[in-house]
Amino acid sequence: MWFSPLVLIALLGASLNVAATDEVNVYSYRQPFLVEPLFNEFTKASGIKVNVVFAKKGMAERLTREGEYSPADILLTTDISRLIELKAKGLLQPAQSTELSVAIPAQFKAADDTWYALTTRVRNIYSAKRLGKIDFNYEDLADEKYQGRICTRSGKHPYNVALVASMIAEHGKADTLTWLQKVKANLARKPQGSDRAQVQAIHQNLCDISLGNSYYFGNMLKDEKQKLWADAVYINFPNQNNRGAHVNISGMAMAKYAPNKVNALALMNFLVSAPAQKMYAETNMEYPVRPGVKPSKLVAAWGQFKADDLSLETIAKHRKAALILLDKAKFDL
């Protein structure tokens, strides 16, 4: 994707005057193919080199171990729970700019400006086409008519923990525990695998219904082998007649001891710019967080939907309770 130099100059401001040897260091849970094209465009416009450490886990532990000597400037994560963990451990600092304020709705950023969403994703319900079209609510997964027909990954995976936390916010702990127990009773097999593996199981007639993030559907449709799985299901946006579908995020934050704060803020401003948001959305089939930026044509084809407007910070407050309820329900056992 081509980025207008004038747009980037406005976004990066004084950062464009730094020496070409200036740099910014990123610790990322996001995969290289998603972020490296963005970093390359940023470097072309600003002269700021982006150094990246990619990891699947252990970011908080590494930052804690490095302490004030950590080289990390920007942290990229794949879920609200990971941002909240970093914040709770005192590993973040506020980052503020006009661009961040304008680009990110209040629902998708920390009240103290310590983290910001970059993209959003829905926790969808996938259903076998052999069932016909169904208007699902998350609550319906507890209906006994689905006994032995639901597949899911671990209840303690961050994506499911966030969903359970949203259920607590909506229904309270007691009713959410009952819901979890009934959903567990409806499982076709012990929780296992990834979101895509559940759609594969539906294709193989091992179950009829699963939970999965929205972008996996787009990624499966683009994969020659996995397209067969995706073609076997409908992607459903739950709770459209009431509170709306649960939405999670990928996000970013400035590390507490960031040694290159000016460059870090310039990169954060760039990542929420309209061109970068569009590029992000096209690459990973996620929804742009910046208002006015459209999703990819493939994602847009799934139709518009109503999203739950519950703030992510409210969901995060119930994360610990969600984990306790999952244990009480013995969900993964």
C-alpha cells in the first residue's frame, strides 16, 4: 500500500527531522507478516529504524527481568488481557498525542492513556451450514438441545476468558457459572486446539457449533486447504437483538522505561493513521479501530453488525473472576 508523504509528515511531525540512525524498539506478540510491512513504511517516511523482537509469550516476564535497562519502547499485543497484565505489573507509561486522541474511541483505550487498541475482532459463533441459518446469542450455547454438539478451544485461552468476563459484566457471577456448566455439558469433546481447529471439527462432523475470532474466517477462506473448513460453516454475529457481539482487540502500549520516547510516540501515531489502519485490516482480516476506515472487502461482505459497547476496561476488571468460574465449572477437564 502506498502512503502519501504529506500524510506521514503531518503524523510524524518533528520526528522526520531525526537522524537516519535513530531507532525504536518493539516487543511484539503480533506475527512478522502483519507488522513488518507497516514498519517498513514508517522507516521510509521517518528515517527511524524499527527493531523488533517477536514472541508468543513471556513479554511481561522479560520486561520485569530487564527492569529500567529494558530497550523496549513499544509493546504490541493480541488481546486485552495481555495489555491489562502489563499494566497491572507496572510495565507501561502513558502516551498522549492529538493523533491518538482523535483516532481511538474511548471504549478502546485506557482511561489513563497507558494502552490503545489497534484493531478489533469479534468473538463469533460458527455453525454448520447443515443446521441452516440461526440467530445466536452467546447464552444459547447453554441450551440442552446443543448437547454434544459444541467444540471450543481451552476456556482459559485469553479469547474465551474475555468472553466469560463480558458475561459476568452482563449477568453476574452466579448466572455465568451456571452458563459455563451448561456449555461444558454441551461439549462434543474436551476443549482443545485453536479456533481454526474447531471449524475443521465442524467440517469433519465432530460437532456443529464453535466459538472463534472473526479474522480466522477470513484467513481460512484465503487458505486453499482450510477454505473447505470455512465453506462448511456460517459466521454468526451473536446477540444482535440485544447488547451486541463481544469485541476484543489487538493493541499497543509504551513501555515504562522506553529509551526512545519521541520515536515511540511517532510510531504509535503512525499505526493509528488511516493508511496504516487500512493496511492492517487488509492483511489480517480484522476491523480497523479508527472510525471511518473501512474493513477489507472480504470482511465487509459478512455484513454490518452491532457490537457490545461494554468498555474493555470493564471486561478486564472481571478477568480474574472469569478464571475462577472456569475452574469452578471444571471447564477444561
